[in-house]
Amino acid sequence: MLNRMSEPRTGRSELRGDCARCFGLCCVALPFAASTAFAVDKEAGRPCRNLREDHRCGIHARLRQEGFSGCTVYDCFGAGQKVSQVTFGGEDWRALPPERARRMFDVFPVVRQLHELLWYLTEALTLPAARPVHADLRRLLETTERLTRGTPQELGELDVGAHRQGVDALLLKASELARSGVRGRRKDRRGADLMGARLKGADLRGVSLRGAYLIAADLTGADLRGADLIGADLRDTDLTDADLTGAFFLTQPQLNAARGSAGTTLPGALARPAHWTAGA
């Protein structure tokens, strides 16, 4: 369907969470509310009750069973280790003055958004059909990387929303170019409400599902080759035996939120979630 070019030199290895190099920032900086995804309430800046002194999760192997499935679908895209080791130079928030620790917690979600954009930009540069915008993609990639290396004050003052708008516009151009080679008329399903939709075996090749609501939709055996899935809500979406070969702008958190099987075909950069085969 879509032949991939080699990834740019920046790669995506540094855009994956490395908890061993992080101070458990996602377990402290982010808030969550008691729900089907979290067993308890937690305020932003307050450590999760399951966070150990070594910054590891005390129930990591039992998160779903203990009512913390929301943690299993989260990925910081490498922002945790960037903030811990680069932005704050290896300083542990436990040893910082309260004001500086709060700054670390405030900066973390900003860098997380920037790293997510780096993931998309890096992937767009692997799409051969998007070559006409590769130069612009590289410039935005370099700009975004430079922003991630800002000081805590610079990151705290950054209008990441405005930067995202520019990136999104270019990613849309890349998507249109990448999907232009798919045969047949492809319906644009951007932002579509497809919650609970019965799409078993549907031909969705090259379809734009950007920001579509696919919560609990049945996509069993669906053909999603070359589809644009950026921002699609795949919570509890059934991807059993679906073909996602060549689908782009799909992230690990999206897959982790969905259901699938050993027969689900995935893009090469993503891993099959453990709970798909464990039946959790």
C-alpha cells in the first residue's frame, strides 16, 4: 500500500517513554479522577499512592486488575526522561524546593505535547508520497526539537497550542499526499461520530479518520491500510483481525486503549499491547 522511506536521523527511539531515566513524572504531575480508568482521585502535583520511593509503580504488573487501566494506555513519548535528565539536569523533584518542583510538573505536559508532535513529524518524513512537503516537515521538526531543549522558564511560557496549529496544517498536507494514491473515492471521516459503529469488515483504505470518535466501534476484520488515524479516539475499539498495514499517525496510546488480537496487523513502529493476548 504505502512504501516507507527510512526514518530521519532523529529516529523515534528517543520518543518512547524510558521510566528508568525518569522521576515518575506522569505519576505525580498529572491529575486523574475516579472512574472506570482510575480507582481513585489524584490532584496534579501530588504523587500517586502507588508510586514507590525509587520512582517505580508498586502495582505495575497489576494496573488493570487494580482499577488503573488509564495508566496502561498512557505514553509520555519520551518527555519524562527529557524533562528529568535534560530540562532539569537530573534533579529529583523530591529534593527540589516546592516552587521548582511545581515548575517541573508544569513543564512536563508541555514537553509531552512537543514530543508527540515530533513523533508525527518524524513519521510524515517516512511517507514517500509526502516528499513535496519534506523540506517543510524537516524545518518544523528542527524547530520543535529546539523548543524541547528550552529552559524551564521558556517552556513554561511557550504557546504550544499555536505551534501545534502550524504542525497540524503541514501534517494534513502530508496526509492528503500520502492517501492520494489509494484507488477509489475515499470518504473523509474527519471528526466523525462513529461511537459504537458496526464497521466489521469495512473497507477503510486511505480514509481520513482524523479525530474521529470510534469509541467501542466494531472494526473486526476492517481494512485500514493507509488510513490517517491522527487523534482518532480508539477507546475500547475492537480491532480484532483488522489490517492496519501502512496506517499512519497512529500512536501506541491509541492502540493500548483499543482491543485487538494476534491477527491484527500493525504498523512496524508499534507494539502489540500485552492485554490483547492476555485477555485483560
